[in-house]
Amino acid sequence: MRHALLMSLLLFVADASAVVIRDDVPDLKYRMAASDFPALADLPGEGHGVLIAPDWVVTVAHAVSWQGHLDVVVVGGTPRAVRRVVIHPGYKVPPEAMVQAALASGDWEAFFEFLAASDDLALIQLAEPVGDVVPVAIHRDPGVGQLVRIMGRGATGNGVTGYPLQSRNRTDLRQGHNEIVEAGGRWLTYRFDAPPAALELEAATGSGDSGGPILVMEGDQWRLAGLAAWKRGQVVGTEIRQGRYGEISYGVRLAHYSDWMGQILAEAGDSSETASQ
């Protein structure tokens, strides 16, 4: 459906050579090896998730809702069979009429407000526990001003040129940093700043990075604070310009959903809880 395609193009979080980078920093500085974060899960085609328990991956709902029957995800470079997918009951798909009206008028406010009111979260239960990758613990209380680490294999470009809507949504793995500007309710928010205000490896996620981790350092460990979800792209006329400096990114704030996630695991009779807090 057209709105599903549009969601894939607009959202991160989102899964073409991955994250959007500074225009004055070499791309190679953003590259990373998959072994640097083995708990990253790759969904078929595009999109990510994160291993949070031996047989559970957390992701965003919009990254799995269009997949149909999800059979396999890749964790630690190995395909893992999927038992089931549980989508949060508060997840809502934008009506086709809303998408068509935004495309025609260039007024995306109703669309952005709709996304902000949706519970864009899903859990993937694996058929067998993963024994060769350590799950990532969830950070319960990320705050404004904290440094975050983001990553993904999605669309890339730089803050001056952005990236086109028709970018490929899966290539090389990249990572970068940003800083939380808002944290509360459903969302963690950060802004893609231009130099000289930018961090050394300032970055934002691109289309196809949806479900990728937003990590916060606690002690000497990176913990999972959120998941790449959606962005307020710049609108010029009826054109969406993605990946430009000033873009605001929204990530699912997992602290908001800890009770729901715990309930799903408990109802499954799962003996493996999420990674220790």
C-alpha cells in the first residue's frame, strides 16, 4: 500500500548505507563492524531490532507490520527463526486519506501528530534462545542532555544534501552520536545539528534504520534507551527533504513501555527476563 511505502521512506529510526552524517567528516569515520554490537537484529529487507532477552527482540511496530508473516531475523550474523510477533495494541497506521492529503498539499502536521500519538512498538519472540549473543539491558531513565549512540544500515547522506526518497534502504552499517533534547512519555527526541554546534560524530538515522537502537552509556556499558522510529523531515512546498541539518528525530522511549514488555514476557511463561537492569 502507498502509505506503507511512504512510512518506510519517511521513518528511521529508521534501513541504504546507514546513518546520515556531518558533511565535513569522512564517511569512513562512521563505519562500524557488526561485531561491535552483536545484539543488533536485521529484519528482512530493511529495519532493525535489538536482542533484549535470549529469545526476545524488541523493535518498532511499523518495521514489522508491513512484513506479513515474519519467519526469520538475523542476530549476530545468524538467521534466527521467529515464533511470533506481538504488536502493541496502541499502534495505529495512518489512514490512506491522510497520507494522500499530505502528499498533495505539503501539510504534514496532521500526519506527524498522528505518529506522535501511536504506540510504535513490537516484540519478536524467537523460536529458540540465542546462546552466542549477550542481550542488551534496558536503560530505565534517560534524560535531557545525555549522549546517545545510534546505528543502522539504512539511508545515508549528509546534513547539507540529505538523501533522496528513493535511496536504497539497506547497505553498510554505520554509527554516530547525538544528544537527547526531550525525554518523556512515548518519545526520546534529538536534533541533527550543523557544525560548529555538532558533536564530533553527529548523526541522525535514515529511512530503513527503524527499530535500530538508541543507546545511553551507564557505567561502562551501553544500555538500550530507545528505538529509532520517525522524523520531522523538512517540508518545502510539497517536497519532503530528509536528512538535512535541523531535522528532529523521535525514538520510542522504552522506559514508557516497561510494564507492557514485562507483561508479554510473563504471559509467554518465559523464564528468560529482559537483560538485567
